[in-house]
Amino acid sequence: MPTPRYFKVEPVSETLVFAAIHSIGGLVEDEARQEWDALLEQLSERGAKNAVMDLGALDYFGSIVLELMVVLWKRVSAQGGKLAVCNVSPVGLEILRTAKFDTIWPIVATRDEALSMLAG
Amino acid sequence: MPVVMVVDDSPVDRRLVGGLLGKSVNLRIEYAADGEEALQAMEKSVPNVVVTDLIMPNMDGLELVAAVVERYPLVPVILMTGRGSEEIAVKALKAGAASYVPKSVLQTLLLDTVENVLAMAHEEQTQVRLLDCMTGCSFVIDNEASMIPALVNYLRRLIRKTGLCDDTDGIRTCVALEEALNNALYHGNLELNSATREGDRVAYRALVEERRRSEPYRSRKLFVQVSVTPTHGAFVIRDEGQGFDPNQLPDPTNPANLEKLSGRGLLLMRTFMDDVQFNERGNEVTLIKKKRILANNGRTN
């Protein structure tokens, strides 16, 4: 797999944390999708059940990041796991609320809170 | 006449430097004893260039470089460095200093360095003033996805510079513009249906690549017209695809559609812009952003 340009994955126990590497306001859609699909393979490779989406590095994001999160959510849900979202910027929170994703994903302040919630 | 501010805690060194620069009849010299005093003086009158010592009480040269870069990005700073402070000089250059002159060669190099830096700064300041006069621009872009973030970043700076939006509202505007541009590229010029993405993602990516290489998609362009004033921004984005009917799109916030991968671009455009209108064919969108005005009660009108 080529070196990830937009996202990194960190395993924590049964959970995989997906985090933006740096502010990617303005990512290239095709590249991001390809990279994301490759990263998702780590869910099964590492036997991870749950996932955390850490958006801390992002000032903002658009529908492409929402799409990637939906893909991730569907993958973890299919294996009986959960997705939690953390470190969201004010505009990011507006975007999640606009898309009504705050009604289906827990959105918490920090990565530790997200990990505890999924572990509990 | 260009003004040089000399910052040094030693009165003897200040006089020495002032004397060297005073050889030029085209420079006016002002003085400050440390970084704090320099910044206080700059609040009243901004010099064209700052020449500063490195080691000073209160605020040293390195801290002064950082402060000037942040508050007065068009004012260059030249450091005077003593023996053994080359490493700090490199740090200062990384922090945004324009140049540095070792104290051992001040007599031969300082005036030339100041004049060179002033000439470069004058060119940059003129360019910025010219850009300040710009209220609109247009772009014709190939179907190259990497151009979109570059254009959005450019527009973010433009709308911030004109004062149309604060930082947060500028970000919201960029979200909407990015959605509109991606929509025009993928759904417009490449005629990729959102539903295709719901299926085989590898096949979808292959289709994107195939369309980028084949006619009629390959030759299509995106046309972007921008008009921005301090109170009003209009962004017109046109593609050369078949167009679409925005009224036919399903509501992505309907609980039944939350699992769908696509369909949120138009929602974000409408949320973050004041007005979004498509032409009849559906291949041109006009996004309008108005300046938010705070009423006396602190709420946005």
C-alpha cells in the first residue's frame, strides 16, 4: 500500500482509530477514496471491532469525508461494532449536524472519551 | 522615504548601525531599545524594514521576528547576529526573517542588505496593493481533481482579504464552493451518477479514470467566475455536462437515506451559502455569499 497521504490508522485494543494526518481542507476525492478503501482493510486484518474517527486535524471537511465515514460506519456495523467521532471543529460539528449524523454517531470531545465509550 | 527601524538594547550599537544606514540619503532611521518597544512604536507608525539585534531583554530578536511576521507580514526583518549565533539565525530565517548580517561585517554588508530587502519588499507590497484592487477573476479548468483544492484555497484567501467573511464563515464558504466544484467535475463533466458509487467502489474508481481519458468527457472544462466585494460574493460554476434537475435529488437527511454515500453536496452548498441557484439546464450553479452583519444585540442579521 502506498504511504497514506490523508489518513492514518492507530490500533487501540479492539478499536481502530482513523485520524486525518493534517488539515485536508480540499482533498482530492479519488485519491482519498482509494486510500480509505485500503485503510479499511486493516479492520479485518487486525480483527478490530470498533472504530473511532478522529477529526482533530481538520478545520473543515465536506461530503467526501462524510462519505468515507459512512463507508467506515457500515463496515463496523456489519461486524457488530460501533463508530464514535471525536475532536470535531465547530464548523465540522455544523456539517455533521446538517447531515444529521449527530443522530446516529456519538460525537465526543476527545479520543480518550471515544475509546472509553466504545470499551464500555 | 523608506523608514528603517533599528532595534538594539545597546545605545552604542544603535548609533553605530544608525550611522551606517545614515550613509544613504534615501533612508529615515528610527530606534527602539528592544522588541517590545519596537512593537509599541509600530502600532503608531509601521516602518518599511526592521533591523534588529538578536539578544535583548524583554523581547529578543527571534521573538520580534515571529511577532512582526504575524502582525505585519509585509514588513521584512533583518537580524544582526554575533559570532556563534548562526544556528539562531537559521531559526530566525525559518520563522520568517528576510535576511541576517553578521555583526563582524556590518560595515560592508548592512546597507546593501537593507536596500536589497527594501527593493524586494516594495515589489511584494505593490503586488499586494494591486491584488487589493481585484474584485473578480475567472478560471477555465481541465478535469483535473487536484486543481479544485488549489482553487478553493485561493478563493479562501481572496474572500478573507476582501473582508467578506471572517475565518469561520470563510471556511463555510469554502465547504460550499468545494462541493459545487466537485459536483461540476464528477457529476457534470464526467457524468458520474451518485448511485454508481453505492456499488463496487473499485469499479467506480476505474470508471472515473476511464472517463477522464475518453471523449467527450476528456475535453470538457470547468468555468468559474468569481466576483467578490467586501459585502457580497458571487461564484458561478459551469460545467459542460448534460446538466441535472436538483429538485429530483432525494433528501439526504431523511433517516432512510442516511446510509447512502452521496447526495450531501447540495445540502452543504445550501446550508453555507445565502443563495444557490441552478440554470435551467442544471449545468451552471450560482452561489451567493453576503457579509454577515452583527446587530446591536450581537446576533447576525
